Amino acid sequence: MYPNSAQRNQLWQTFGCVRFVWNQMLNMQIERRKNNPEAKFVNAFGMNNLLKQLKVEYPWLKQAESTALQSANRNLADAFQRFFKGQNKFPRFKSRKYSQSYNSKYVNGNI
């Protein structure tokens, strides 16, 4: 894949938005558990509903592809489920200095 300059900028922006959503949702889950230890885990569907509020609070998230942001929520929900089953460690915050990736779906000619 050899993206041009505009595509490269869009990729970097999407990487940043996906990382931001992951970190925000992870922080929300941690704070929710601290405030109420009896609170249940918010699944991917619930996090996708919260994503709407994040886009209102941070309008620059609207520039990223929505399926990539939803994929971050789905991946975080999967990470928590694996943690609760004892398969993985607790999910960690994402950093810019490590390798980055995101998933997206082909919807309405977005790719």
C-alpha cells in the first residue's frame, strides 16, 4: 500500500482517533468500577452509544471513519471478556510510540 499525502494524513488521524476512543472508553470503565464496584461491564453496544456523546464533546472525532471507532469499542469489549475469563491481562492504555492498527468496514465506498 502506497498512500499519497492526503491518504497518509487521513490514516494518521484515524490512528489517533481510534487510540483516543480506546483510552477514553478504558478510562470510563475503570472509573465506573471505582465509583461503583457492583457496576456491570459496559459492552460494545453500550460503548458505541457513548461514542455519540464523545463525538459531541470532541467534534474532531467526526473526521475519522465511524466503523474504525466502533471497531475499537468491539476490540476493547473483547479484551475485557478475555480478561474476565482469565485468558489475558487487564487491558492497557494505548500509546502513540508503539505499533498502531485499526479495522474498518467497506461502507458506501469509504475505502
